[in-house]
Amino acid sequence: MATIERCDSELFSLSHSLDTNPVDEWFRYHIHDGYELFCLVKGKVGYVVEGHIYKLRPGAILLMRSSESHKLIVNESDEYERYVLNFRPELFAPFSRTLLNPFTERGLGERNMYLPSELGVSAISVFEKIFSELDVISPRDVVLANISSLFSSILKAFSDTSSNINAKSKSVPEEIISYINEHLSEELSLDKISSVAHLSPSQTNRIFKEIAGTSVYDYILSKRLILFQEKRALGKSALEASSECGFRDYSSFYRLYKKRMGVSPTRSEK
């Protein structure tokens, strides 16, 4: 990945990147513990978010909130260019928290994508303006000054369409993902999940991996670790948080967390 330009602060990271002749294997399924706004500039790509596939076009934006799994899908693209803003919700403390409703007030993998025609504003132009003004004012100020108007347009589009969205039947992978997310704190075996989906364990894992790009086990583990971090941030002890996230044996969880995250799960305890 070639980063063209970038700016950061304590609460956000904004990058403008370009890949030449990208291949699908470069981009893995992943989950953030913060929020992300993705804007496609160029490329024949799609995105899968919590099992829902979005076909992107230049100028389209995607919103992902904390713990929302996502993965890029490359479709024979010569060039793949994008802007990505990763941020903490505290960035918008000076504004109304309703600006974040399009991130928080919806189901996982639902209503993630917005097209330029829905927004009435070019997200690409907004990001271009941010980078052109970085030598005038601080990164945080220039981002807030420009991005708040984009978020207002997203909020309006979200509000206009939310009441008109009809319930639709979910695909098998979406059903599996919904079940997992609703039962993260409970015992979740592949056999149990497969029985709910009316599939064999091998079918469940194969179908799930085709869409999510990872195994059912790794998906559950990643989700539980993110959920653990969120509960720790709310002040719960490592023991209490791990139990509420479905980890029944704390000593096993401790070793697993340290291996995966590189630090002790008790690192923020006083």
C-alpha cells in the first residue's frame, strides 16, 4: 500500500492511499475498536460488512462502527485509491452526538454505504480540501471544520431513508453473523451455530469463510476481544469483562489475550 498523504491526531487518523494492481489476498477481514469512514476515489472494488456485500463506485462512502467486521473485495482493478478516516467518537464532542447516529442507530452490516447522489456533496472534494488546508491550521481543526458538514449530509440521508427501509430476508451468512452477535456472551460452538443455520459444520464454515474471509471461530474470537476492550473502557475488571464476553476460564483467556494482543488484559487496571 502506498500512502500518498496522511494526517493524525490523538483522536483520529486520516490517510489517502493508492494501490497499483491490487489483489484480493492483500486485504483481510478486520475489526476496529473505533469508527471508520471510507471513501472510494478509484477502483473496481466492493466491500463486505458483517456478511452484507456492497458494490462500490467512485465517491461512495462506507461507515463502520466499533466491532463491525469488514473486508475489501477486489474485482480486477488496475488502481485502488481511497481516503480512510479512523476516529474515536470523542472527536465530535464539540458537536451534537446525533452526528454519529448513522454509525450507531442501525443494525450491524446495515445501511453502511452512501452514494454521492444521496449526500448532495462530494466526499472526495471534502477530503481534498482537508489536505490542501493542512498548512494553514492544525490537523484537528481542519478535519473538524470540513468533516462536520459531510457528517451532517450523511445524517440527513440516513434520517430520510431509515423510515423507508423495508425489512428483507437475510442471507445464510447474515443469519449466522446475526446469531453470533446476539449470543456472544453465551456458549457458541460450531455445532450449535450450524444447527441454527440448518447446515453441517463444514458447510457453515465454508459458506462463512467465503463471505467473511475468516473462520467462524476466528470471527467469534475477534468479536469477543473487541467487546472485552469496550467493557474494560467502561471500568469493568478484566475478570468481569471476560466472563461477560463468553470466556469461561480466565487463565485460558489471559494467555489467549496476551498472545493475540501482545499485552496483558489487566494492563489498564489500577
